[in-house]
Amino acid sequence: MLSTGLPQGAVPKLERPGPLRDRVYEALLELITTRALQPGQHLVESELAGHLGVSRQPVREALQRLNSEGWVDLRPAQGAFVHEPTDEEADQLLTVRTLLEAEAARLAAANAGSAGIAVLEDLCARGESAVAADDVDAAVALNARLHAKVMELAGNAVLAELAGQVDRRVRWYYTPIARQRGHQSWIEHRELIAAIADRDEQRATAIMRQHTEHTRTSYHARQRS
């Protein structure tokens, strides 16, 4: 295994055709988001190129873009490193997430139909199964899909666009606490779905605000637990 230290099977396949630099960017971003590449990890262009089966040029371009977006730190004479988020950065991002998702929950309660609620219930059941199986990767992915579905059911395109801008960072912060949040997170999801199904906008808002606040406090408490 190369010193970049990617787990077996972690490297996504690059699909063609399409701009290779964009494919490499998406692959590296996915590896960072899922923490296959850990915060603080040194990123060596030649090793990443070998993992992805490409030349160093698209990797270099992808790293530059990831640096501009705050996912990677380029250090003079040292190279590229996965960014290590500060607690302040996490707090700001998760606070914004609470505002966006609380409003999404309110609008979903006002607008969601039976088909949309059925999708939420299915995602919740699958998430509960993932937790029971201790499948953290699946639980994180299903958590993201459930929240995205609530946003979709809200029916506000501007809100969805704003949420999309923070979605991957939320997943990045959620991954290390997914096991800690465990079944309780999905109990809260069940309560949220019930409020949406009852068209109780006030209760859906309160549940989502409390739910996202639990994620924020759990993230800050992760190093003390």
C-alpha cells in the first residue's frame, strides 16, 4: 500500500468521458469527505496519481481547486495536506446548517405528500439497520440522504441551493461522530418524520433544530469523550 494510506477499496473509479481534472477533483473530494483521507494527512501528487490511474497534472489541478475551497492546505516547501477544521469553523458551519434545516423541516411539514413521507420512512428504516449493523459509512450516507430529502420536500429552490453548498462539509463533520450519535440520531429522525406527516410545522421546526444542535454539541464533545 502506498504511504498515502488509502483503505482497500476506498478509491472511487474515475468515469470517462468528461474533463479528467473534474473527475479527479470529485474523487479526491469524496475521499476527504468520507475521511478515507484524514484531516492533516499529507497528499503526495505522485501517489494519488498512482491510486487514481492518472498523470500528476490533473491531481495538481484538483489539489489547487480543493485548496481554494478550503478542503486542502498547500504549504510552501511541504506540499499538500488535508485541511484540519478548527472547532470555530465547525461551529459556524453547523450553526448555519441548523438555520437552513429548521426552515426546511417547517416547509416540508407544510408541503410534503404521502409519497415523500414514505421515502423518508424508508430511508429512516435503512439508517436504523445500518446503525444496528455498525455500518458507519452507510449510516452517514443515509443520514445525508434523509436530510436532503427533507430539503427537497421543502420545495424552496434557493434554500436547497444554500443547503447544497454546506452538505459535504456537514457530512465531513458528521462522520467522526456517527457512531457516537448512533441510534439516538435515528430516533430523532423518526420524531421528525412524524411531525412532518402530521403537518405540524412548529413541532417539525423544533425537532430539527434540536436534532442539528445535538450534532453540533456532539462534534465539540468528541475529543473529550
